[in-house]
Amino acid sequence: MSYADFPDDILARLLRTSDEQAFREIYQRHWQRLYRLALRKTSSTITAEEIVQDIFLTLWDKRETLLIQKVEAYLVSSAKYAVIQHLKARLTDPQTLETAHEQTAENQTTEERLLLNDLRAALDTGLAALPPKTETVFRMSRFEQLTHTEIAAQLELSEKSVEYHITSALRLLRVTLREFLP
């Protein structure tokens, strides 16, 4: 009987014993589905290949400690999580944001540009009206994407104080930006 005839649950058990042939069989059965999923979500063959490679590398590295009941479900979940992590990283990457901003600027009409400029001006006015500590906390939270814990540590505040400042800033900015909100 070849490994191709084994069900996934037996292959998963064999994998825990560092059986390379079991690993190869799992790879052969599932890599294409994971690749298609990653490609569909990222639209990049290189990224999709890297995601699949990372999934199987992790699977091999953690083979002795993973308790996998359903191999396919585990791998698909891993792929979805990896795609989310990749997209999240791209969204916070300054170069990606700059490229997106440039592409958006090229496609905007004059009216949209004027509206965006008005919004920026209103936001700047609203931020300038905030108490200095509240403005600092808000900028760290929204523009630098720091967590409440990180902000609290940097500014030597409690997390409750950070939450208070962010809530206050949002309340005041809603008033300042009300004409731009739905």
C-alpha cells in the first residue's frame, strides 16, 4: 500500500513521527488548493508561492507538536490566516500607502480633490483644537497604529487614560467633521 492510499488523518500521525514521505504526500495533495486560495486573495503569484511555502515549512518545523485532526481544514485555515497577515502588513506599509495615494490622486476628479482638501483642512483644524495630550494620543493611535498599551508605556499613562483621550478626540472630531460624515 502506498502513501497515496492513506487517509489524511493517518498521514498526520505519520508526520508527527517525522515521516518525510507522509509530508510529501500531504504536500502533493494540498499545495494546489492553498496556492489557488492565496493567489485569488493576493493577486500575486510570488506572494501565493511564498505563503504556501511558509505554511508547509511551518508544518514541518512544528510537526512533532501539532495535533491536527483534519489536515485539509488545518492547511486552509493556515492559508487564510497567512493571507490576512500579508494583507494587513501591506495596508500598514508606508510604501504601499504612498503608492495607493498616488494612484488615487491620478484617478480623482477635480471635485474629489477639492473635497479631499476640505476634509484634510477640517481634520487639521479639528486636531489643532484638541488638548495637546489628547492630540498626541490620537495621532499615535490612528496615524502610527500603536496599541493602547504601547501608547500608555511611551507616554507614561494608564491604558484607561489612553482610552479616555481617544474617546474624547473622536467625540470632538465628530463635531468638527460632521459635514463629511454620513
